[in-house]
Amino acid sequence: MLLAYVGDSDPFEPPTKVIVLEDVGTPDGQWGLENFQDVFIGICTFKSDEMDRPAFACVSEEGKVWFHLPSRLEEDIADAGLFKPGSLGLGYLGGIKELDGDLFAFGFGGQIYRRAAPGKWEHFDAGILGSADDEFDLTDMCVSGGTFYVVTALGARGRICARIQDSWVDQSNPTGEWLNAVAADPSGTVWACGRNGALVQGNAESGFASVGDPGCDENFLSIAFFNGQAWLCSANAIYTYASGALSKVETGLDPKLLNAHRLQAVGDVLWSFGYDDIARFDGEKWTRFVCPATKLFTPEA
């Protein structure tokens, strides 16, 4: 499933187009398209006991959660968002993730909500929840060894926080830069990346160290682990990090990859999702993935 803003629509105004490819592994796979009068800003997969199969879960900036199932299921995070009645007014939500079997939504004012039961969302943000005038944006979260981590952007410096004994505790960010993504590699090491080439690794017990290239000024937006390497992307480039060095990736696509925004490893494939371009890497070759939300591409003469 993809979330998209098609044509000249403003990505911060409705509608959001939800795009689903059914039976992706078959030659006659069918696209399904649906417009929603909500600004959906995050998507993940989630499976709970009351669902007979895994579902795609989407969250809107105002706290509506929509599950893609044979029968439509919608939930509302009551005090999330900015303008709806009952909102705490801390800011929009910015993402949704399944971690350790639970579903979490998080936002621009340090809000973190955990789905405790069907239709019941509880605050999971003691120690980090901000106020309406705070200048930070909780951009991503992950879990490693039972410890949850979040990173932030905006304000004077990016923050790394770990949840210790039911409260979020600041960790050292040796770069001081805004951080856009955090993820744990297969060994359990936590990595975070962000502005001006920021790349750190570590954990709450040993602390975090900067391992990035001081000469790199990319604004890294996403990190994933594939084929034994860390992969990072900025808005228009993909890099690998191995043996202490960053290397820019040449995809070999014609025309070249227009942009990247998120990386995701799924099985034996690494996906790159951009604003206008989607590509996948099988370990040997990059292939452009054309769907109803992407442009048509003509190889250069």
C-alpha cells in the first residue's frame, strides 16, 4: 500500500490517495485507488488478535487511524491533532509504527500514543510530552532489546531519548544535529541519522557515538539495513555505510532516480520511496516501480 498526493495537490491538504496493489506477485495484479478527505502522513503494517489478517494502518495528522481490511475499521486518537474538538493543541501527528507487537502513533509535540486495545489509545510519552510552545518535532521511533528510542528535530538541537522505567530520558547526541530517523540493526545497535550528514550509533547503556563523515552535508531522512550494510537516503541520493565510510549509490536507472524519501527493507528487497519516484533493489539490480502515483519515465536518448 502507498500513500500519495497526485497531480498538483498540496501534500498538506486533503485529499490523500491510498493506492493498493493486490496480488503484487502475479502478472495480473490489480491497482485499487481511493481518495480520503484526510491528510494521512504515515503507514505501517499491523496485526492484532481481533484481526484475521495483517492490516495496513494509516494515521492522519489529526489522529484518525484507518485499517485496510475487508471491512473498514476506523479509530480516533481522542486528544491528538491540532484543530479538532478535544485536541491538546500540541501539533499534528507525524508517524505510525508497529513495534514489539504494539501500534504507536507519534507527533510534533512529543506526543506518543500506544494502542492499548481496539479503539483505545493511551499516552506513552511521560518525560517527553511537550507543550504548545515547544520547538521540537518527534520524527521517528524504534525498539531494541526491549528499550524504546525516539529522535527529534527542530529547536536548538536534535534529541535522542530512551524509555527507561516508564519514562523517556535524554541521551547524548554527539552531533547536536536535528535527527530524522532511528532504527536498530540486526545486532541490536541503534542508529540515528539527520541533518548535515549526522550519523550516530550506540544504545542507552553504552551511549552514542558519531560515526558519520564530517565532510558530508546531506540531510539524511531515512535509514535501513540490507545485505549487511546500513543504507541512508537524502531527498535526492542514496548512500551505503560500511567499514566506517559512506559511499554514494549509483542505481543505473535511466533516467536517474528523481528523488528518495524513505528506505525500507522487505525480505530480500530494498525499497526507495521518493516524492515522484519509487525503485527497488534485489541485491544486484535496481528496478523502477511505476504505479498510478508516479510519473511516466522515458529513457534518455
